[in-house]
Amino acid sequence: MGLGGHLLWSSVFRALNETTGRPVKVAHAPGLSDLVAGRLYQGSHSLANDPVFQHNPRLEFPRHCLKQPWQIQLDRGFAATLRRCGLWGTFERVIFALSRARSSTTGQQYAHIDLRLHSYAKRETPGRFEWKPGGHIIDIILKRYGVRAVDHQCEIFFTDEEMAASAEACRTHGVLADYIVIEPHSRETWFSDLRAWPFDRWQEIVDRIQAAGRFQVVQIGEGGRRALHGAIDLSGRIPFRIAALIMKRARLFLGLEGGLMHAANAVGVPSVIVWGGTTLPEFAAYLEKHRVVCHYVDCAPCGLRRDCPYDKKCLTSIQVDEVLSVVNEALEAAFSLPSAHVQGNRDRVTMPRTL
């Protein structure tokens, strides 16, 4: 699970916390050595410094316990035996039931985010995911807890020091005017390039924005990727949390389905998302907050992990003019807000020139 998955969990935590009024103990599932020691969590791994979960007042993190080599080997052997015997799913259900029982008796509310029973895939093969029914991913996870989501708001909590560091990063890299943040690349860990829109179309987007002369373009994302000509390339040059704050100050985020889309939801930046067909927007997007450009082709949601037999028609059929039209709508809506509600509390709002 990457940052996108953790951001989805942040919305789950919010719903759990607001429903019970108690903080959520976030952890990984225990090993055998943990259970023997009376711990209902993985003692050797803490999520306290996770880039998404840091400083979240809704969360608690169980005490970290350094394990001896023999304890690590015991845990690995126990897990391997359960999987070999086909009992891993039963083990996870027992851990979840125990955590729910402890929550009702002691008030300690555990969420083991690595349990596969929380996966939003109903079935997984080397070539495809079959998605669970039940609405948005956040709703699917919360259903197991018997909790209903009020909304699908992800959360990241920042310190004053991080706010100052993001402002300094903007000054250092020349991000000084109104700007649009773009992430043109998709992470290929799970889906190869099946969520990626053609790079030359991203370049045309940047060229058209520059020609209009109203905004800077800032590219963010993982390092080592191809840079867009004319954009201020911060990919791999700033930490995730600073990148999220730079997004927060932007006029717009334009990107793909992925981790930074969830971060855009968390920081409240107006967003336009170019969507492929591995999932449907209703499953993972934020349709109540973001504008999504999606062609509902007949083979979607395919859940494919590689080797699309239709030349990614879900994405290749989306044209630059179509995306720019939605971008202009999003910018017009953002600039029409009263100045007190515009990102950055700017005193004077100037309508953007059409891109």
C-alpha cells in the first residue's frame, strides 16, 4: 500500500474517530511473538512517522518494541505455515474480531491497515484485479466496521514549520506567481502504464497554459521521470508533505488517478483528473470535489495490471481540448469565489485567460 492507500485510510480514520469519539490505534497485524506477549499489533513496526499519518490528532500509535532475531524468525515461520495451510484469511478475521472486541470492552480502537480483508480487490491474479462492489473504496472499508462515511474527505495535518518550509521551497525554486500543479506520470507498481495519458498531450497542455500567459506550471511527483518542457520541475526534489503544501497553494491540480489525487483531496485544491479504465471514478475518485475527465468505455473497469488488448482506448480517446475545457471550467469556478475563500486569501481576483 502506498501513500494513496494511506490517504484513503485517513478518511476511514476520520469516520471511525467521529463515530466513537475515541482515537484510532493504527498498526500492522501482530505476529505470533506479539500475541504471546499480549500485543494485538506488530510491535517491531510503527507508523508514527508515516508521511500521511504524522501529527494526526485522531490517531494513536502503539509502543514500538525491538524484537530479537528469534522472534522475527518465529513470526515468519508462523505466517508461512498459515499461508501454506490456507489459514491466513482465518487468522486475519480472528485478529479483526479480537480488535473489535477490545474496542467495545476497553475503548482501544485498533485499525490494522495491512489486513488483506480490508483490500478493495475481491480477487487478484497476476494479470487482473476484480474489484469489490459497494461504492467508493472508503465506503467498502468502513462497511466492515459498521460505520457509514459522512463524506470522502482525506486528511493531512501540517505543522507551522512545514508551512514555512513549503513557502521557502517555492521561493528557492522560483514558484512566485499563480500556478497550476501537474503530475503527468502514474506509478507503475500495480498497473504498469495503464493509467498513463500520452506524454505529448501533457506537453501540449503545458504549452497552451504558457501561451495564455497567466500561470506558472509546477510539475511534482517521483524523481527520475521525464520532465515537461516549460514547467518548474520539482519531481523528486521535495518531500511528499512539502509537495502537498505546494499543491494546497495552487490554483489547480491536474493529474491522474493515484496518490497525489488523494493528496489534492486532502489539501482542498481544485482538481481535474484524467481517468482511465482500470477502475471507474465512482470507485476511487472524489466526484463531489474534483472534475474528472473519463470516457466510460465498454471494457471498463477492467482491473488489468498490464497488456491492454485495446490500446488503452479509455485514455487515448481523451483529447487535449477536452481536458483544457474542463480545466477552464475549474479555474473559472475557483476565481469566481469571494476573495476570502480563494486559496491564499488573495485580495484581488483576476479571471484567467482561456487556455
